[in-house]
Amino acid sequence: MTPLLLVGPTGLVNRTQLGRAMRATAADPRVAARAGVRPDRLIPATCAIGAALAAVAAVMWAANCGTVRHTMGRMPGLPGERGADRA
């Protein structure tokens, strides 16, 4: 499962029109918009991909722990939020 989760998004970003739009917007949003990239479609798609990968990670984390609790995402989530705040 892990190789698929590594290769899948990489292929999506490197080989599809959506991935090309993501890369163009990341490099220069103004030029991407002038080239026809629509951010109103790109941003929700990018968030959906991230949410799907987070959901798979949560299932894998829960399978590793053996139980599911409402507080189990707190410890892995805090360092990620701190890193996002510093970026």
C-alpha cells in the first residue's frame, strides 16, 4: 500500500493536467492565471487530495495503534501544525 501512496500522488503531479496547473501556480500564480489556470478549481482539488491522503494516514495510524480514540491525532498533528506556522 505504501508504494502506491508514494507513486500515485507523484504521478498525479508529474503527469496530469491538474499536476501541471499545481506546479505552475506554485511557481508563479499570476502567470498561471494568465495562462488559463483557474484557482477556483485548483485549490479545492488540491485540498481534496491532501484530505484523502490524511484520511489514509489516519487509517494506517489507527491500524498500527490497534484502537481508535478521539485524541489519537493530537500528538502527530501538533508538530505538523507547528511546522506550518513557522513556514
